[in-house]
Amino acid sequence: MNLPEAFITKYQKLLGTESERFFASFEQPVKHGFRVNPLKKALPATIDLSEPTPFSRWGYFGRVKGKSMEHQTGAVYSQEPSAMMVGEVAAPKPGDRVLDLCAAPGGKSTHLASFLNQTGLLVTNEIMPKRAKILVENVERFGVKNALILNETPESIARSFPGFFDVVLVDAPCSGEGMFRKDPESVSYWTEDYPAKCADRQKTILNEAVKNIKPGGELVYSTCTFAPEEDEQMISWLLQTYPEFELVAIDKPAGVEDGRPEWADGNPELKKTARLFPHKVDGEGHFIAKLRFKSAISPEPKTREQSENLTKDQRQLLNEFISDYLPDFGPHRFMTFGDTVYLLNEGTPDLDKLKVKRPGLELGVFKKNRFEPSYALALSLDQQAFSHTINMTRDQWAKVVHGDTINVENTDQFKGWVLLVCEGQSVSFGKLVGTTVKNYFPKGLRFQA
């Protein structure tokens, strides 16, 4: 790999005799990984769990095909191995309110959702509209029910959620030095002053993010760069600027190193942060810090919860669908955006001033005198949760994701919605008429398996 001369000079100086092994690691093959989805009650037997990673309780080394049944149904999520440690450090408790401020494409949000186990509130945000769309797809594929997905600025979120969250994750936009091996094209974007420019942007983000944390809450800050300007020096600045912070020691698997105080202001507390170097671990470069607020920057306001807005007719159609198909659904609150209805998570504040991509789990769409369930709802359900299911073979699954109809036995002469399932994984909804299943797999997501 052709690394910039200024990059080589910088890390020769910082790493000394260690730099030779550091640079040699850029020529080694990339190690791939994936996480299994604990929100699913069962996993396909085809998933290879023979090589767990040290970075996550749900993480494994191996490669996942994007056009596989395991990926399409959200049973697994492809993620770079060392990146898994960020979510593991955050480790929110069930019932927590959690913010993933810079969330796309969704790896860390789905990891946080694994800890929450469909409880509490996960606010996951991406400022770039195109990337926010990818975030929506990945969160929905994972079957997350308790996510509020936004397309907002840190400033807007700070205004809307002051002192609100138990855990805030800032996986900051950075110079990306730790991804040079995985994404060689990123080398071309690097310049000697790029880390300093990124650090300025990170300070702007953090100045807003701290306003979101409640007393006793935690901030997890991470980057995928080696640059001290964006790592130890950023945490040093944060501690000096906000004395309300204290660093929390991070449990470090073998090969993960302490942060280096000598690369910042010498504060020995910086050893509580974590550095992942590719010549020390089976993964790419990362930096992680965990901080706790001793007091809040902003007092927690008395927030007004988002209210329901269904019409009488919409409520009746939805209730009829739930009664017919979701026997164990239980009491919930709902809201509509246009003709689409969503599950409204407990504690969701007023959303009037926010750019909302998903206020909660999309349940479906109201059409003329009928209700049509969504793909997102299908992916969030275990087959026991829906009253009518059809178990498919892999060949039938391939036809469904391609957009084809399938034929099945229908000895009960049932007519209506069915949940299509393959090897225990919910795939999508279909509508059974006679022995033919009408395909409702989303047209924009269809592919040749």
C-alpha cells in the first residue's frame, strides 16, 4: 500500500521502533466479521459460529454474503471486528434511553439495540439524507422495534432532547486512518492537516452531544483513526472544557492497548481509553473512550410525549388486523405519517420540530378500506407471533426475494395474510389465495439470490 510520506513520518515519530510492525500490518489481509442477532429467537444452522471475536459477545470472524437468507432476514449483521468493541463498551441496560448521534450505516445502532432487547428508546441519527436511508434499511432489517430514526443536526437534537439520554454514542466522523487497509481509496483523501480539520468538526459535535446526557449518564466517543489530534487530544480537550466529565476505565481484550497520555497533555487518566492497532489485534484501527457525567450540562426538561393521531376508521382497521393476525401483540400506542402507521415507543417526545425518518416500527399502510402490513413488521416478528405462517425452502425463498409468486399446499382453504418463514427466519408477508402466495416482498429491495 502506498501510504503518504507525511503519514509515514508522523507515525515513525510517534511509534518509534514499533512503527515497522505497524506499517507492515497494512499489507496483511483484512479480517472480516459479523454479529448474530439476539433479537431473533432462533438462528439458521448454516451460520458458522466456530470463531468468536474477543470484541463482542455476539461477534464472530467470517464473511457474510449480502444476498444470503441469513443477511436478508437480519439474522446476522456484517461488521468489521474491532468496530464491534464500540457497542460493547457502550453496553446500555434494558430500558435505557440511548442516542447514536452519527449512526449510518447502522452497525453500532443495531449493536446497541441488541443490548436494549426491544425496551427503552433508541434514537439513531444520521445527518446525511442518503446515508440516513441506508440506516433505516439496516435498522429495519435487524427487526428493531424501539428505534426512532432521525435525519438531523447535532444542534437540533440538543435542543429537542436536553438532559434526556442515559447513553450517548458519538462515533465521530474522522480522518479514517484506521480503515486504510480495508478501504485503500480513503488514503487518497488524507492530507497532513486533515486530522486537525476533523478534530475541529468533532469538537463542534461534542459541544452539542454533551447537552443530551442526563446526570449520571454516559458518553462513548469513538473514531476509526490513529490520529492523536482526534483521539487522546480530543478527550483531553473534553475533560478540560467540561469538568462534569470523568473517564471510565474500559475492559480491554488481549491486544487492545491503553490510550497514550504522552500523545496529549500527559493526563494519566487517558490510559482508561482504548486503542486498537491492526498489528496488535485481528481488526482495523479504532479509538474508544467512555465518560460519565457527574452532573448534567442541561437539566432534563418536562417533555411532552408524542400523542396518537389515528382516525376512528384507521384505528378500527388496525385493531381488526391485530385481532386477526397478532394474538399476543398487547396494548400499544400508534401514530401516522400520511397513510403509514407506526408503533409509538414509550417516552417518545414531541417530534414536530424534527426531521423524522421513522418515528418507530413501521406497521403498515392504510389503503381503501383495508390495512396492508409492512416489510419492517414482518422482519420484527417471530413466526409464533403471527397467526398464519408458511415455512419455505431455500429455493422458495429465492423466488420470493426475486419477486416471484410461489405455490403451497392450503388444506385449510385459508385466504389472507401469511408470514413467510425460511429456516425459522421471517422473510416478508404474502397473501394466500387458494394455493398461490401473492408476493409482497418490497419491489425496491428485490434481488437475484
